Amino acid sequence: MQLKGCIMKTDHIEKCLTLKAPVSRVWRALTDHVEFGQWFHAKLDGPFVPGRVIRARITYPGFEHYKWEAIVQKMEPERLFSFTWHPYAIDSGVDYSKETPTLVEFHLEKAAGGTLLSLRESGFEKIPAGRRPEAFRMNSRGWREQLRNIKHYVTEAT
């Protein structure tokens, strides 16, 4: 995985990856709810539509009991896809709805040999201090894995 041009901060996660696939292919993998679910390991309840709440059941072995929820913010074709969610919201006994969600943005740019995919998750400074470090650490690690997943999905699996 080639990472370049990314900044390490503690209030946001930023990762970049050049994929050997056209922008249109990466866009479809990100924004078609069925394709997103395949590489993200989730079964989504419907298509991505700005302003819509999307719910899913995680399908990754060992994590099937987790539920996923996000609100689609923007879909600018072949350029920007974003949603808000509650990061690392895995405790079913906690009401995360009182917290300010983070913003996840996928930016796409045509690059030599394919597509530059930049991922940014911001807003960690608004998460309660008691869970902020763990949410940041787990999402940073999780996005690293998800970028590997989408890389495999758009370049090898299709």
C-alpha cells in the first residue's frame, strides 16, 4: 500500500492510497451500497443518499453482532463521498446519540496509473475525553485495514 502526502495528527485521521483502478471504479466501490458492503464487510439496509441514515449489520467474522450506522453527508460524483458516524461505537449499552459524530470523507483524484484515494476522519476532539484515545486508535487501525480491503476489491477481486 502506497501512502503519501498524509499528515499525522491526533484530532483527525488522514490516510492516502493510490489505487490501480480508474476513478469511476473506485467511486462505484465507495458509493454503491452493495459494493461498499462487500469490501467494508457489512450488509447495508439500502443505497447511499445524502441526508439519509444508513444502517448495516457487520459481516466480518467474529463481529457479526455489531451494528453500523451513518448519515450520508455529500456525494459529489467521482470526487467526494462523506458521512458522519459515531466512531468505535461498539458498546450496545451506551447511547452514542448524545455525542457529536465524526465526519468521514473520501476524496478521489485522477493520478498516474489510477486513482488517489484520500480518507479523512475529523472531529475526534468532540468525542468525550474518556473514550477519545481508544476511538482514535481503533479507527486509525480500522481505516488502515479498510483501505487494504478496498485496494484488493477494486484491483484484484473484480
